[in-house]
Amino acid sequence: MKHLIVGLGNVGDEYAHTRHNIGFDVVYAFASKHGGSFRSDRLAFVAEVKIKGKTFVCVCPTTYMNLSGRAFKYWQEKEKVPTENTLTIVDDLALPIDKIRIRKSGTHAGHNGL
């Protein structure tokens, strides 16, 4: 069973480790913890990790935040991952830094990257 984890952010040193790039940081940490290594591939940096028989395709788009849907769609289709097996990680300025929100559905609430 495959899962797609997409961390949103912007490429470039000026964005590295900023709140806006929390999606990248979380996905890099997850892949690293589970022995994955990233490679530059179409529209993204990509790593694959296997945990308990499940494959996680970890993606950090190189398309910049507002165009990240292109990378998401490409990798979801390439890897044949159903939408219910995807997770997108992104910052949310409406939440305090120490809070997370997990939603199964909803609107992008003005966040063009979603």
C-alpha cells in the first residue's frame, strides 16, 4: 500500500527553516528518521521509505508554494496513490506555532499551495 506525503514550502536558502517551510522540514525529518534519502526528480525532491509493509513517497515540490499542486498531482498519478492515502503538510498562520490541525477535507482557505 502506497502513501504520499507532500511537504509544502519554497526552495532557496532565504526560505530554509522558516515557518513557511515547515512542510519541507517535517517531511525531511520523517524520511531521515526512517532511512530515506532524497533525490532530485521531476518537479520535486523525492524520497521513499518503507515502514511495516507500507511505502511512503515523500515529496518536497521545487515549484514554489503557489504552484505545488503540479508536483502533488504528478507524483500522486505517477505512484498511483488514492487521495485518501495522501497527507499534505503546510504552515497555517491562523494557528499558534505549537498547535497542529488535521483535516480530512475542507477548502484551501486562501492558501494557494493547497
